[in-house]
Amino acid sequence: MTASSSDPDAAPGAVSVRADGPGASAGRVAWVGADGRALSARCRLGRGGVVAADAKREGDGATPAGRWPLRRLYYRADRLTRPETALATTALDRLWSWCDAPDHPAYNRRLDAPPAASHERLWRADRRYDLIVPLGYNDDPPVPGLGSAIFLHLTDTPDRPTAGCVAMDRDDLLALLASLTPDSVMVIDAP
């Protein structure tokens, strides 16, 4: 994480994400810390780079550009204590999943148990989903096929792209969470 005295992309309540270039699966997140300092950190993006939200499709591996509310925080209570944040916070349950089947009625929704349809398990052996913040992309209401399970989550390796999410190192994500408010948004810019 780096601090700067004047980062034009960081504004109170906003989290700015910029890819390193067209098609890049790495970039930088910028925000104003709890102490008022402008902060930034490296992040991983989708293997398909950043695309306009209207071009995003299920399974394309792209991160959707746009302004997305940060809905809430889910965390693994067996692996870490409740993180400091003003976001609504819920401990993950072992059975929870996120539906990514466009033809399922619960498409792009968290479910209390895995459906028979395609889904992502939120309780994982790796540490990527120890912290998950769903972005308010394609969720009000979900449109089948436009993409699902777009999260802010942890990286598991620094050079691995995501499937369309924004991923950060643990310490950086914890610092970001501490600065968020219930009205915070993530602004993802297409290069």
C-alpha cells in the first residue's frame, strides 16, 4: 500500500479502480483512508480485463466498468476476527453459495444452500473468500447472462487474475474496509 498527499482518483466514500492498460488483469485501487490520507494499492482484475458494463457476459472473465455500490462484507469468522468497517457485516456460513446459472431464478444471488444449478461456494479451502464484498453489479434486478458474483475479495497469489472480480492483498483490503461507509461505491474505469 502506498500513501500520497494528493491522489485525484481518491475521494471520500469512493474507491477508484484503474487497470494498468487495455486488457490488463492488474491495476490499482485508490481511496481515502480512515485518517484522511489518500491511499492506493495494487489489485488483480479479471483475466478478460475491464469491459464496459453493457459488454459484460457470464463467464467472460471480464471486470465490469462502472460505479457499483459496495453491498456488505462477508467474512470467515473461523479464520479472522470481525474486520473493522462501517459496512453491514455477516459471518459466512459453510453452506452458502452464489448462483451463477443464468437460467436459475436465483441468478446472481446468495443462497443458503448450494442449488442443483451452477454456483460458487463461498466457503473455500483457499483464502480468496475469507473477505468478500459483493459489488452492486447486475443485481437490481439481475439480468440473466450479464454476469454474476462480481466481488471485492482477497488475492491468493499476486500474479493470478480473477474471473471478473477485484482482488487485493489482505492487509490492503483490511485498510480499505476500515475506511468504507454504508454509502461507499467502487468506480471501475475502463482504460
